Amino acid sequence: MTPMVEAAEMTRTPRRTSPPTWLVVALTCAGQFLVVLDVSVVNVALPSMRSGLGLSEQGLQWVVNAYAIAFAGFMLLGGRAGDLYGRKRMFLVGLGLFTLASLGGGLAQAEWQLLLARAVQGLGAAVLAPSTLTILTASVPEGAARARAIGTWTAVGAGGGAAGGLVGGLLIETLSWRWVLLINVPVGAVVLCAAAFLTEGRAGDGRRLDLPGAVFVTAGLATLAYGISQTEAEGWTARATLLPLLAGLVLIGLFLVVEARTASPLMPLGLLRLRAVSSSNVAMFLCGSAMFCMWFFMTLYAQNVLGYSPLEAGLALVPSSLAVILGSKLAPRLMRPVGPRNVAVLGTLIAVAGFAWQSAMTPEGAYATAILFPGVLMMLGAGLAATPLASLATSGAAPQEAGLVSGLVNTSRTMGGSLGLAVLSTLAAARSAGSTTPQALTEGYALAFRVGTGVLAAGVALMWLWLPREAKPEEP
């Protein structure tokens, strides 16, 4: 081929350049923010939803559960789909589903319409969430730059969960409960348009999806999530709780059997033998089981004991929201000189101090000592711990498994949070013994924080003994 022909060929087919790193970080963080925000923002709107649509008590519970079960159940499948069919494609599919379902939920005129929309939202979130972290880690070289990017991703995600109460309270008081869902539509549309500039990335090597494994793990995780969701209404020993929990464990067992026998598994079991992947996910599960509950019990304490309105409770937790962002941005600066394991341990120790302080709450607590300072410690520690854990987990696997590992990280955190909330809510309710007096409620919430302190202390020991000292790739 002559130079003139080569030049003409290059003119006809210009090579697409990669988008700037700041755009990739902004888009992936926006997607993660929407996913996490929707876990918490709906809680504030539940009373208004009930009066607006005439929801039954069971329907009210399923507004939360439909999203959580679909989210937890499909996340591993969503992560693997990104590896096989393209991370950008799954980002667009997940965000599109999430945005359309938000529109449907905001316009719902009947209970079943709202619940269906929430389930589709959860499915979209399960496809979207793993792709955000995978696109981020694939676009930013490993090292300090990636640690900073993951820190930003962690901060925005944590900020989404923290901002749920405040955003929900503002939207309900100024507009209506429908805008808790409708607000996702313009944001999602803008992100969808901007995501066209992302470059496609896949590492599937022509492999097909492991359909039996996908069916078993999705059904198993969804069934486990359903069983956990039943504990609040039915208790831990009721048949309605035990049967789905046992069925979920059986399905997960069948999934592991299938993965050990198939040539192209959905989740290669060798991944679990990688120290960075297994230890980080167990640590993420433990941290999630305690830290996810912080917002729930702090909001209840502020409203039911101290007499705050929903908006006042949201505003009261703003410093905690800023603390988790600060911790997430500070973590990458500390990881380089002292190592990710030490930063994760330090962050969890700070959170332990905050949980222990909060467990001493009283019915007459002052804002500074009952909410502000312990809340800041808990969330500063959470931000410091989450970034190195995510960095270790994603650095421990090969590039073609990045989507799966991202899905595994999100699944560990989500399932840990769901199980922790179910267990701690049960303990708090048992201590309160059905009484709604400020004293009884405070004793229940305090017990939840004491147990959370113990869980995080166990997490500190596990991280110190099991986490690798450095974030570096390993061979299965």
C-alpha cells in the first residue's frame, strides 16, 4: 500500500481516541451515585407513598424489598455480562433500565405498578453498579492515579447513601414523593448522552455465558435476600423466613458444584483462592453489615427519640456525609506511604471508636455528642476503609475477570448490609420489647451499635491477619 493510499485510508477511518480520565470518573461516579442514592432515599418517602397510593403494610415493605432483592440477586450476573458483552454496553443498558423504571415508578397509579418499577430499577442497578467500577479500573492505570479514582468513586457512592435522607426530605417537602423517583430521569438522561463518549471494553475472548451457573447464583442470591427481608416482619424462626434462607443456601451450593464442573464458569472458583479477592470481600461484607446500619439507626434515633423532622434528621447527618467523602479522598494519599492494608485497618478502628461512642446514647442526648461527633468518626472510618478494600479486591484478579470481581465487591457489601440490618433490627426490637418510649427505643438502638462495634472489631483482626500488604495482581 502506497503512502498516499495509507493516508486516504486513515482519513476515512479515523481512530477513536479514549475519553479524558476526568470524564470517565465523572460518568462512573454519577452512575454509582444514582444506584446507592436509591437504596436510601425511598425510606423517607414511604409514609407519603402509602397515603398517596393507598399501599398496604406488605406493599410498603415491598417498595424497599423489590429493589433490594433484584439488586442483590442479579449483581454477579451483571458483572460477568460486562466482561463478556462489553462494559460500556452494560453501563448503557443498566442506566437505561434504571432511568425508565424511575419514570414508571414516579408516574405509578397503583401499587403493582410501583412495585414492578422498583424491581426493574433493582435489575438496572445490578447491571449498572459493577460496570461503573470496572470501567473506572480499566481506564485508569494501576497505582496512585487509580487509587485516587477509586477514592472518588467510593466517596460519591457513600455520599449517595448518606444524602438519601436529606434529598428525600427536601423533595417531599417542596414537591411530592413522586420526585424521589422522577429526579433520576433527567440525571440519567444526561449521563446516558455523555456516556456515548466512553470507549467499549470487553475481555470475553468469545466465551459464552454460563447459563446454569447464572440461573443458580441469581436465584440463590435473590432467595437469600428475600429470606433476610422476611426477618423483620416474621422473625428468624418463622417458616416464611427459614424456608427461603435454606433454599437460597442450597441454590448457592448447587452454583458452586456447577462452577467446579463447567469449562467456562460464570465465577471461576480459583478467584476465591486469591488472597486479595477473598479477604477483601469478607472484610467488605463485615464492614457493610455494620456501617450500612448507621444511617438507619441514626435517623430513627434523631426522629423517634430526639424529635427531629425528616428534613432536620437529614440535615443533622450532613457532617457525617462530608466525613465519608473526606475519608474516601484521604485514603489514596495514605495508601502509598503506609499500604492499603494499614489504611483499611486504621479506618475500621476509627469507625469502631465512633460506634462505641454512639452506643452510649441517651434519650436526652445533645446534638454534638449524640449525633455529630460519633457520626463523623463512624463515616470518616468508613471512607478510609472502603477505598483500600475495593483497590485490593480489583487488583487481585486478571483483567478478563474485572467485571465479575466488581460485581462480587458490590454483592458482598449489599448482602452484608442487608443481613446486618436484619440482625441488628431484630436485636433492637427485642431489647425495646414493643415499647415506643424514648428510653426503650434508645436502649434498642444502643444495643445495635454495641453489636456493630463488636463486628467491626472482628473485622479489624481479620484485615490485619488476612489482607495482603500490597495491592498487586495475583495468578489464580
